[in-house]
Amino acid sequence: MVIAPALISHIELFHEFPGYTRYLRRLSEFARVITFDKRGQGLSDAMDGVPTLEERVDDINAVMDAVGSKKAAIFGFPEGSTMAFLLAATHPSRVSHIITFGGYAKACGTTDYPHMPSEDVRRANLMEWVDDWGRGGGVALKVLAPEIAEDETMRKTFARIERYTNTPQAMKKYFEVNFGIDVLKALPLVKTPTLVLQREDDIQVTMAAGRHLTETIQNSRYVDAGTGGHGYFAGNISTSINAIREFLTGEQSAETSDNRILSTVLFTDIVNSTNKLQALGDDVWRDLLDRHDELSKEMIALNRGRYINSTGDGILATFDGPGRGVECALQLSERLGSIGLPIRAGLHTGEVELRGNNISGSAVHIAARIEDLANEGDVFVSRTVSDLMVGNVDIRLEVKGIHTLKGVQGEWEILRAVW
């Protein structure tokens, strides 16, 4: 399955966005999933101007050639749907299936195509996005993932993705070209089996646009993908994953019981807790620990992490993005230090096994050993965490040398995270 990207793409930083990695992992249970950055965006080379729709279709062919994929299902979101239609109409031997999410045949509504907002409305909405580009005002998130659009951390994360994807002026040029997208005449030529997925609360692309596709493409069917906004990786993802699995494989049950996942593990520990207990007494110390636990749970939730348990004078938590885990650790260090509870922290990203409300695995052990190396106020991370934070401009990582970790094979490069 090749995912034809939407307006913006960044194949590394999008994994910082809630749900994206989980969605791709669910797809990879039954398909080889291929993602790429469009010309001029993300990790692709910068370019002058904007590629035509024809060139974007050529790029899908080039990506498939590069990875040895002779024939694939094309997942188009939503601009990517038009690429999928053109590829299927011009090179039908290369496309086994088409899946569209929030897809359309024409970018702007007209008298003969009333299924999308008019160009004036689309222009006003998208130019508002350009004005907010990289600033974290949440304009795009209100469309893509409305349930987290008011979360400051998520706004900050998506603003970073925007900045590293493209410049505001480059995106403005992209929008201007995209306003002219029109593949209406190509739809009757599409004979490829097509699944049309559409969200009822998508304010960017109407359900009518999706239904029009199924009325025009011969071998197609429509599935209501529930709620969650415009982004396929936001909100309710099970409905669309289940529909895609059945469409491609004939299997109806898409839920899995796999309990091993990639996660960023955080351990914290109050420095000199025994001495503080003796100096303050049991009652005062208990009150401070209660405050410690409250603040920890609050900051973990804010950073969309999962509080696992208390370690007595510290916490164990997990995050689906290393950047959020490190930010949480730095925030905890500041907040807890301000109330007289200085901490040290260690983080590592690796595979963990979910065991009810707890976790286990080597990643947990490694994070604990990294935390053992830290001193008061330190947030230490493994090189794995550092490598996965490529593009994060808000956190600086200082190399602290090569270390051996008790009970862990090999040598480990450790870095210190600072604002």
C-alpha cells in the first residue's frame, strides 16, 4: 500500500503526531506500507515552484520503482485521492485497489460540482492556515484533529511539523495550484476497485464529495468512517482500518490482541529522598509525595503520555512520541524542583510489552539504568531517543559520553536534554 500524501508531508516528524504511528502499524498488519514526502516537502529536496498533479503522479510511480513494488493499493488523502485516480486511469496495471480518505474529484465547488465549498471559501480558509503556519495557533488542527485542537502541546507539535515541512510562502503557492485540481473527466475511466472513506464531521471535505465518487466510479463503495475530523489518523481509526482490511483481504475482524508496541519509557526519581524524609518527618513528606504524584499525572496527561505507576519516590510513564516524553521530563524537573522535590530522569525508546496496567521489556530496564546515571536536575536520554527527535528545535541534547548500563549488553551513548 502506497500512501499518497495530502497537502503536507514529513515522514519522520508526523510520527510525533498522536495516532499516526498507530495507524500505520495497524495497516502494516496486513500490507506493506510505503510512505514518502512529496517534492519540495519534508525530507525531499527543496524546489522552486510547485509540482503539477501529473508530476506528483509520476513521483508515485518513481517511489514504487525505487522500492520494487510493481503493483500496489493506493491510499489517497485527500489531495492524494486525485493522484490515485489519475494513476489508476493512466497506469491501471500498477494499481490493485484505491482507498480514499476525505477524497474529492474537484478541489473547489462550482455550479456543475456543488459538493465542495467554493473557491472563495476554500481560499479564505486556507489563507487563514498560511497566516498561522508554524505559529501554533491551531488553525489546521481544528480541521485535522478537532478533539486535540485546544491542547497547547499538540499545537506546538504540529507547528513544528509545519515549519519543517515547508515555508508559508511555498505552501501558499501549493494552495493556489491545488485550487485548480479537477479530475472529474478521469473518474469514468477508473475501473480499479475503490473504497471511499469519509468522516461525517469533516469540515474540509463534505460527505457529498465522497458519495459523488461512489456514484461516478463504477467499482466503488462508500463507508462512513465515523468521527474525528479531516485527518485519517485522528479520532476514531478502527472503523476505517477495519474497512480497509476487509476491502483488501476479505477479513472482517481487524482488531488485534498484539500487546507489544514501540514506546518511549520515562523513569523519574526524587534525589536524596531518604534524607528529605528524615529531615521533614512522615506527615510532611507524605503531603509532598501526594503533590509530587498529582503534578506528575497532570504533566504526563498534558503531554499525552500514559502514567504506569509510582515507584515510591518517582514515576514510570510511557509516551508514543519521544519528543513528548522528553518535554514532559523537563517540565516535571522544573515544576517539582520549584516545590523542593528535585528529580532526575531517564528515557529510552524501544519495544515494551503491555501487561494489563503495567509494562515490561528491555526498554523499561534500559530507561531505569539511564536514570541511575543522572544527577539532580538531569534528564538523560539514550541515543535512540535522540535519533527519533530529528527536527526538534525546542530541545537541545548534550552528549554525556559512552556508558555501560548495569545488566544491559554493550555500550550506550547517553545525552542530556535541556531547553
